[in-house]
Amino acid sequence: QVQLVESGGGLVQAGGSLRLSCAASGSIFSINGMGWYRQAPGKRREFVAHITSGRGTNYADFVEGRFTISGDNAKKTVYLEMNSLKPENTGVYYCHAAIGTRIGALDAWGQGTLVTVSS
């Protein structure tokens, strides 16, 4: 089994910052990439940011340089530093990981952490 556990969500005023963390554990042979997705109230889950095992990154357009994704391979942890937050950034943030196990590839998801940005 593989588990992803997110932390760091909360309530913040517009213009503020939050740092999300996601730690992977379990029967992991390799991690090919990790990322963050967001689901706003009443909307579909959407891509936010991704980092590969080689530390290549890409971001959704709405990030506009305000978010930074980083990873610690040794800790099997990915971070999302969010600055200059806006009310429209509110939502449940989910961690995703492309995991290699001994029996094959696996897409793992965390349970989500709520980010609320007040105006």
C-alpha cells in the first residue's frame, strides 16, 4: 500500500502565504513525479503544479509565478509554497504521485487539505 499525507492548509487572508506538504509512504520502489491539484467548491479538480524526479517543474497558468513546487527525494515529500494568495485560490488541495511499485505503476492521491483565502 501507498499513502500520501498532506498538511499545511488553513485559513489565510488575501495576500498571505501558505506552505503545503505531502509525504509519501508505503511500498514505494520509485517516485516518478509528484504534483498538486485543486478542487474549488462546485468545480472540477484542476492541475496546479508538478515536479519530476529530475526536479523539472511546470505550473498552471493561473499560478502566475506566485507558487513554487519543490521536493525532497530522500523524504519522499513534495512542497507547495503559495504566496500572494487570492480568494479564488480557495479549495481543497490534493497531492498526487506517480509511484513505481514492485508490481507496477500506481497513481496515488492524498486525502486533500483545505485552503481558504479570505478577502
